[in-house]
Amino acid sequence: MKAHILFVEDDASLALVTKDSLELRNYRVTHCANGQLALEQFQQDNFDLCLFDVMLPQMDGFTLAEKVRTLNHEIPIIFLTAKAMQEDKIAGLKLGADDYITKPFSIEEVVLKIEVFLKRSRFAQSDTRQTKFTIGLYAFDFQDLKLQYQNDQPRRLTQREAELLRFFCLHQDKILKREDILKNIWGDDDYFFGRSLDVFITRLRKYLKADPTIKIENIHGVGFKMIVKN
């Protein structure tokens, strides 16, 4: 069996087709029809990835994602969003989601998204490139998804947060074009991936704010630059 996926969708027909299709591809899928049941299931079992609808009974997908993030900060969370609800995508990312899939979707698209995150997770575990960095007064361990300020308790990063931060670390003091960041981290420079990048930049700035010598500058019309002043 491949990864264990927590799939939360209240549309019975869509859930049945999606679950069967994923299981035919050897994924282990636990399906829940409402957010409250999904949270209880998450607390009882081990999962590799979460696939959440936004509009759910008893507990919506956004609330569910927030609660899951308090329990496990690094597990990938992918939202299923209605085509017309673009604001859902940004709202979900701000709550800690890693990506989104727009309804209606094909099972091939779902599998592609899932495999991207699982491959990155496996790659991170076997990556022989530099994985530990000193950023001002912070210690960043990419492999363990940890960011620590001096002797404080380490912060657990999501996989995508860690990938983006390492990309900045590997190119410190260099101007990075938006399209280059998007293609390296998201795999495409789609408009809404660009909106996603802005959300993740905001997160990283918040995580690094304890050290005023660290800046992620917005280079207008070009991209970003991470500077650490000695």
C-alpha cells in the first residue's frame, strides 16, 4: 500500500468515486463525511496526507485544518474548493494548507498533487544537499522541518514552508524572480500559485521576526530577496 490519506467529503457520490479510484491506485483511504468525525479519526490514526473539502457539516474544512495543524504541523493538507470560490484558496493557505484542487477535478489531477507531496517528503528524507542552516539567530533544519530561535522551543514547519525557506537560504542575498520561486517550489507560475507564494512569504516573515537583522524584501515587479545583516 502507498500513503494513508484522510479524505473528507460530504458528497456521497463524489466521495465514493474518488475513494475507489485512489484505492485502485493502492492508496489507503479513510473517508469521513463530516469535519468532526474526521478530527476524531485523525486523533486515532496515522496519516500521510489530508484531502479536505471546504464546505462540510458539523465542522467546515477550514476549522478542521486549523485543528489538525495544532496536532501535526507538517502533514500536507490539500483543499478541494469550488471553482467560483477563489477566496477559499487564499483563506485555506492562510490557515496552513499546502495546496488546493478546484472542483470539478479529475482523479489524475488528485493523484498528481498527492504524489508531488509524497515524493517531496521522501526526497527530503534522502536529500544529500545542505539541510542545516544558520539564519541570523535562528537554526533551520530542513530535514526535520524545524526552525529554532536561540534556545526557544523549535517551531515545526510545513513541508512547503521548509522548501521555500531553504530556497531562500540557498540563494541568500540574491534577488529571486517570482517565476523562478514558483517553478522551483510549486512547479508552475500560475496566478493563484503566485497568491499562494505571497501567503507563504507572510508566514516566513512572521516566523523570523524575532531577529530584526533578517529581512525578506519585496523587490517590486521582480520578486524577493532574503537579507541577513551581520
